[in-house]
Amino acid sequence: MKKLQKLMSTKFIKLIRTGFLDQRANFNENKSGTLQGLIASSFIILSGAMLFTDKISTFGIEETFGFSDVQTMLWVLCQTLSPMFLCFGAMLKPYKFVYFVPLYFYFIQLYWVIYPDVYHLDDALLHVYAFGFCILVFVFLVFTLYLIKFLNKEKKVLIQNIKKLTRHIAITIKGKYIKEEDATEYTIETVKIIDSMD
């Protein structure tokens, strides 16, 4: 009895140690995951905000590199760099809600392309439109993802039902029509066919 208690206590201690080590490993993973998420989110935010750097300042740049003025050169440069920052941030797995920022700025940019003289950056109605567009896009994405998950679940149920029906048919055929000496080979082939449905 004492040996059993001693054995149980050492197993219990090992289990506790393993649990603490696993928790420490999970804590370190979460800590690095949080830092990675923050860095990735920063790139996503920067990809949207940089579209308006030409409105803020020229940063003392005087060379236009063939453009009509420095602001146009900065605008084209930021238009080129913004998708790169967005892709780089997306590869690092940012927080999902941060995509709201570039979407917001891209909508304002698109609106300016269509109606360049109607709205200015400080116009409240433009920001209402941009915010509303972002909400609509997110609602559409949530609905689409929900629909995809629902269809995948339905597909899995259908496959499970087909497998059950196939097993039932195989067992019925084996019991009524297959000779005893051929039954093993028939069963192996049937199992292979059913497993290939996954």
C-alpha cells in the first residue's frame, strides 16, 4: 500500500511539473504571439495611414524625380508601398479588426478618385461614408465566412451519411452474396473504398 502511495505521489509530482512546464511554454508562446500580432497590426495600420502622407508634409524633400511636384511624387510612392506593407503585415497574422484602418483609408481614396472636388479630408460626411462602407464590408465578410462554415458542416454530414450507407450495403452484400472464403478480401477492399471518401 505504501509503495502504491509513493508511486502515485511521484507520478502526481511529475504530472504537476509537466503541467507547469506546459503552462510556461504556452505563456511564452502567447507572449511572442502578442508581440507578433502587434507588429503585424502596426504594418497594417501604416499601410492605410501612409496614403495621406502627402497631405501632412513633404518632409523637406525637394527632388520630384520627374513628377509635377513633391506631393504627387510622395502620393505615388505611398500608393506603391502601401500594398507591400499590407501584404507583409498580413503574412505576420495581425489582429483581424485592424484591417478596418486600411479599408477606411482605401475607401476615402476611392471616393476622391471618383469625386475629386466634392469632399475634403475634414468633411464629416466623407468619414460617415467611409465608416459605413467598412461596416458593410465586415458584415458581408462575416456572412460569407458563416455561409462557408455552414456548407462545410453540411458536406461533412453528407459524407458521414454516405459512409454509413455504404457500410450497410457492404455488410448486407457480404452476408447474402459473398462466399465465406472470399469474405476477408471483400471486407478489406470495402474498408479501403469507405476510407477513401474522407
